[in-house]
Amino acid sequence: MRESDILVHVVDISHPQHEDQIRTVQNTLNELGAGDRTTLMVFNKADLYRQKYFDDFLDAGTKAEIMQEIKDKFSNEYNYPNVLISATEKENIDELKDTLKEMIKREYNVRYPFQSKSW
């Protein structure tokens, strides 16, 4: 883990204690000396989260706004890029791939600045 260029922290956002679990992982990473690694937080099971916490009367725009507020909250709280996905529904998988690809590009250019690669 300490040798990794990028960590992908997958969180089950539908779990009631997901924030406690995030803190536990962050503390463990810090204890292992990997707390400073570039990290992408992937919040999985967004579909189950909506089933649990959204009522049937919310319109699609309001649901999207709430999900964006959740993303923003975690970005501000942990200072990591993040993506909300549903693996089973294949929701936002392209966003996950694109985000990870951009992070890999940045890490590559930092590590090999004179070998800039055109992706």
C-alpha cells in the first residue's frame, strides 16, 4: 500500500455507519504511513442509498441535487476526488473510469515529467 501511486477507497454509502468506516480506514492508512497517498473515494451502492433515504415524491432534479451535495460534502471533508456509483446498475462507471484515468495521467506526469505521454 505504501508503494501504491493511487489508492481507491471503496465505500458502501448505503451502510448506516459509512462515515465511521471512512474514518477507520483513514486512521489505519495514517498509522501505516500511507495517509498521504493520492486517493480516489468511490461511493458504491448509490442506488441502495436512494432507496433507503429518498421518498417517492422527490423529483429527479432534487435527487440529483442531493447526490451532488453528498459528493461535495465528502470532497470538502476528506479533500479527495470522489465518484458516486452503483456497480450493479452500472451507474456512473464511465465517470469512475474517466476520473481514474485523469488521476493516473497526473501521477505519471509527476513521476516522469520528461516523458510526457499523449493519452
